[in-house]
Amino acid sequence: MSVTRVIIRGCGSYLPENIVTNHDLAAKIDTTHEWIVGRTGIEARHIAADGELTSDLAFNAAQNALKDAGMAAEEIDLIVLATSTPDHTFPATATKVQARLGIHHGAAFDVQAVCSGFVYALSVAENLLKSGQHSKALVIGAEVFSRILDWEDRTTCVLFGDGAGAVVLETSEGEGTNDDRGILAAQLRSDGRYYDKLYVDGGPSTNQITGFLRMEGREVFRHAVGNISSIILSTVEQAGLEPSQIDWFVPHQANKRILEGTARKVGMSMDKIVITLDKHGNTSAASIPLALDVAYKDGRIKKGDLVLLEAMGGGFTWGAALIRW
């Protein structure tokens, strides 16, 4: 039976030039390289330059993804940009990227699901393409979390970095089996009871300021492994597959201990996990496409591989997508 699949035609990423190491941070706040690495696995992160905006990062990642896909920007008629750090409260940062790419048709909008944003955006774009409403899409995750960090709070400011990643999607006809290329399964979840465990203490309708990121780290960690493991298993089961069949796991890059705990719980070898948080830190909605691009460009991810994406973020939100590359 013929079915419509949504496949990844290309991917790209972009990182600001400025690299801030743990040693750089230790010279400014009460922390050490050993403390950060031991608790998170993070060694460095990229920080956007003054005047460098989320839209700048997103635009560069989008250009790189289009180049990889061998596709002209004019062919794109949908842009879904996942970010929690937009250029402005409105309009959507995606529209600025659309204009810079020279696209004057189709639709462009933002998705806000914090660290789960890319998986949410991917699922939204997949369904819009499968419906026939659009034909080719750019899905982007882009963040400048450095702008919402309290640089005197050593429990949070050491964790995050800036960056962007993007993928180009289009439809293709498949046979309806797990051997088809494309997105085989995707699931999204949220539980607003934990809204205040990871949030920013500002907003237009609260105190009219941008605010700073606040996090109850132990609570986030406690929920993360269970939620992530559960949605991995249910997404793989939805596709009629087993975790052992996954070639590469490309997770949200938050904390190495979370990744290790998740791997143990689902019976996955750490050798199958793409880890970039040591160099990038937590880039929120950008972390999955950044890691995906790294593993694709260095040759680990190959055509036909089964790739699992997963993330959990503030809200709480979490989600997973299983893709045949």
C-alpha cells in the first residue's frame, strides 16, 4: 500500500564564533571546570556576539540546510521555527528568516515548546506536508539562551549555549513499511503541572520584562529520565520496531547523566548516542538539529539508518520522532 512519507532532504547548522569554556566561566563566577563536567558533561559553549540575533543564527542554519539539500529557497513554502528566544515578542522570528531567504509565499511561524521545540516543530511540519497543504518545508531550531541567563546563578548559566540547526523536508511515496525513508512515528506530550520547575521569570502579561531562566534542577532531572524513556519506548512501539533496531539516538543535549540514565532504562548502548553537549552545552530547541548535522556530516548517520530524536523541556513538554534516514 502506497503511503505519503515526509523525508529529510538536507540538514545544516550554525554556531556563533565566540566560544566560552568552563575555565572562562570559572574566572568570573564561583565554579570550576571539574564541577561543571562532573555534573553535566559540558566543557564549552558558543555565545552569540552583541547584535547577533536568533534570526541571524536561524538564517545561516537554513542556508546551510538548503545547500545540503541542493534546493533553492524559492522551493520552500513552509517555515516552522522552534525558539524560546525570539527576536521580538511578535511577529514570529520565522517571518524574518522567510524574508531574508527571499521567500514571499507560503507560511512561516514559530513554535514554542522550549527544549522540545524542534521535535514539536518537526511533527507540525510533517502533518502539514502530509495533508498536502504545503510541499517543502524548513524546520529550524534556533536559540540565544545567553540573553535570558542570570550570569550570577552558577546552577544555570553554566548549562546553556547559543546555536541553530535546520532540516529541509519534503514528501515522498513509500510502501507503508518500516523500510520506507522518512518519519515513521512521532509522539508529543506535555504536563503543565510542572510549569514552574523550569521557566523564565518574565513576560509581557506578567511583569513586562524579558526575565531570567529559573530551574529546579533536581526536579527536572527526576522527571526527565522517566518521561524520556517512556516516550522512546512508545514511539518505537508505534512503528512496530524494537529499541535494539535503532542505529542512532540523537537526543536533546541537556545533561550527560540524563542520557546515561535513559540509555540504561531502555537498554541502549552509549555508543549509539550522538553527544555534542560537551562542545555546545544545552542549546534548547537547537540542540537536536545541531547534533543531527554533526553526526550526518561526520558520516555516522548514513542513508537507511534508523534515527531516533527525543527531547524534554519546560512545561513540561517532551516528544520523540523515529526517522529512516
